[in-house]
Amino acid sequence: MKMAKKLVIIDTDCGIDDAQALMMALAAPNIQILGVTCVFGNTCVQNVCQNVLRVLSVCEREGIPVFRGCAGPLVGASSPPTDHFGTDGLGDVIKDRDPQWEEKSQREHAVDAMIRLVSENQKQVSLVALGPLTNLAVAVKLDPCFPKKLKDLYIMGGNMEGKGNLTLNAEFNFAMDPESAYIVLEEFLCPTYLASWEYACRNKLTWEFFEELINQDAPAARFMKTITSKCWAYSKEAMVSKRDVYFGSGFVSYDAYAMAACIDGAVVTESIQCPVRVELQGLMSRGMLTLDRTNALKKSHSVFVLTKCDTAKFSRLLLESLRQPSMKPKVEC
């Protein structure tokens, strides 16, 4: 008997690690991607759409619809994107940008598409959020019942220990739009799984594994090798980063940790279940995630904050993700 596939919507600000996570979902036999919704973050939302379309093209999965979403945070002016993954999000190595990307993207706004797809498949859709949470925050304001219609939510973002990678105390995705992160973690009462910055860093892989990963003989692996080739974030010899100071050197594909948890729950071996809140004030702590393990906030809703990962299982998912498209010969009837 054939198992039903897990229905997934991926919300992304498609940088290099988002591309890795997207390819992981494309390679998973148990996943059906209903659509990819794009949001600003690693780069502008126009580049994000182009990056997603490029990944789908490399993996020969152009039939998956791509929707353009929010171009800036819910409140205030946009912060300029960092160059962590290059100014275009994919390492600034792709010269032939697709002039037809707008025609290949859907006309429907990402938030409208998200609400529609979830409403058509109530309690069946897993939403995987890999960028700032702006699209999700707008969705719950347009349709307050939206979270109840979801099966579950997986977020790459936030932090457990007040260690930050964009600011001193805040992780990138939450710091780029703290109000949206606050709204999502207050109003989305569906089962929610948080892959924080520290979770990814504490479950890092070796640089030797990274070399094995990108040197596989497949189009997706060659694409990943190209987009990481000039990116300092994927160089063992690069300047010491905040990650190295806190956690030591290693290869971390941040967004892939949230995607792996969605694909196979057994990848996560330990988590903390507790209420959380996003800090909106503070010169240094704005955007920081706080864990309430003593119930001081008196909240009724808890989330699962992931802490330990089966790195062997995770590594296998990464390796499979770059063996695309499948080179198996097609069987003729």
C-alpha cells in the first residue's frame, strides 16, 4: 500500500542554505511540495524568486509554483540584506539571471496562496519557514483561523541562549522582522517546532563532510559547489565568525535542520517543550527569543525547541539532496 505524501509549503528567503533545504525536500520521497512562497531576507524578494526558480530548474522540478511575497518587515524600514551569502543570496556567481522569471512566477501573492492552499487542505499541510516570518504574520492577520488549519509549523530561527549572529543577542531571521516573529509565536497555536541558531551550530558537521557532499557526481551537487565556491561562509579558512567563537569550526547548513525535522521527525533526538516569547524592546536584545521554562509568562501554548540531532540521519538527507535530478532511466510502457 502506497503511503500518502506529506503536503508541505516552503516559505523562504532563498540563500544558499535555503537552496540546500529546498533540494532536501525535493529529494524526499515522502514530501509533496504544494508551493514555494518567497520573502525578503538574505536578499531582495525579486532575487529570492529567481533563486528558487533556479533551484527548481537544476532539479528538473519546474512544475512547483513559486509565489512572490513580502518585500520588507511588518513595521519600519527594511534593513539592508547582509552579504553572508553574497548580495544575490547565491554567492554572486550566477551571471545569467533569467529575464523571464516574473512570467515563471505566479501572479497570486504569496500570502494569498498560502491561505488558499492551506484552506484547501485543512489539517494536512506542514509549513516550513526558513526566512523572516513576515508572510506568516500577514497571513494570520488576514485569516485569524489560518494557524488552526495547519497540520504543523517548522521554523528555522530564533535562539535559545541569547547568542546572536546578526546582532549581539538576536538571530538573523527574527532580527530582520521581530514583530512578525512575535506575532507568529503568539498566534500560531498549531504544533510548532523551532530549529534555533544554536541548535544548528551545536549539531554542526565537519568540513570533510562538506567536501564529500559537494563533490558528488550529480547536477545538484555541482550547482551547490558553484554557489559556495566564493562564499566566505562556506570556507574553512575564512575569518573567524561569531559561530566559530561560540561553537567552534564546522559546516552548518542552517535551514536544512528545520527541513530535516519536517521530513523525518526521528532526526530530532531531544527537544525542550515550553512557552516562548520574542523580545521587541532593548538596544541589544530586540528580536531575541526567550524560553519560559518556569511558566513565568502564564502562557497556555508551548512550542518544541529542538536541542539534539541525529547527525548521521541528517547527513544522509543532505547527501541525498544533492543527488538530483535522478539519473535512473525512464521505463517505457
